[in-house]
Amino acid sequence: MDKKTLINLGSGRKPHGLKGDVEFWTASGNDTYLEKGSQVWLYPLEGSTLPIEGKEFEIEQIRRGNSVLIKFVGVIDRTALEKILPFEVYASREEFPDLEDGTYYVVDMIGLKTVDGEGNVVGKIADYFETPAQIVFTVALKNGERLDLPYVENFFTDVDIEAGTIRIHLPEIVE
């Protein structure tokens, strides 16, 4: 499968125990929709023996606690896992569960135009990161500057995925 059509969910970088479980890191901590039976694609990071074009795996078991632990079908033990580590984990967007109205996947917001209260384009959503308090979006402004804004109603007043726009209220910057 073409990596460009998939969504990066996180990575596996170290084994856990002797039975082939991997400690799965996601940008959102323990928050993942993955479950037993989910199909994912693993792509190699430096040192992995996975093919460069990636390889599809099925999740045999997933456990959540202080970290997310995943066991893949066919990875029989720690030795087998260590051969394919480290890797990035990707999934098809079609595998994501449906959301309630008014909620969005962050990945669907990346690249959307940002507009002001009058509908003028001020930039686009370039990236995001998470803090313990909330998601923070990086807005690439038309003037070339980048602005990090927490995803709260004061700054993000309307999201229209179908129109490809997010209405934002830019903060006044005091120098």
C-alpha cells in the first residue's frame, strides 16, 4: 500500500517482555482507536529489517495501562520483534471509526485554510502537537510567520471540513 495514502498513528521502538509485545508510542499518549483485529502497516525506521515498502500486520492483542502494548499476529517472540524494530505504524483512513457531529480527527484538519471573521484567508493549518491540557495547532500565516494556537473555542470558532476552512480568531500580540 502506498504510504502517502495512509495515516501515521505512532511508532514501535522497544519490546516489552518476552512474548513479542511492542511498546507503542502515539502522539496522543494512550489514545488510540486500534483494537484486536485492526489492520496496520509497519514501515521501517533505521535499523529495521522490514521492507522499505512496508508490511501489513494484524493486531493480535492490545493492552492499555501506563503505555500501549501491541502484539502482532505472526510475531512469535521478542527475538522476532527485535528484528523488525524500530518502525512506524500506519493505517488507512477508512479504518477510523465514525465520529459524532462536531468532532474531527486532527489529521483531517491539517492543510485546511484558516479564515478570519470576515472570511479572509489568513493562512492554513500546518501541523499540531499535544500538551497535557489540549491540542495545539500550528497556523502557517500568509505573511510567512507561524503561530501556535491551542484548540479552544476562543481561537477556533468554526470548523467546516467539507468547505476546507477553519474560522479562527487571531490573538492580539503585545510586544
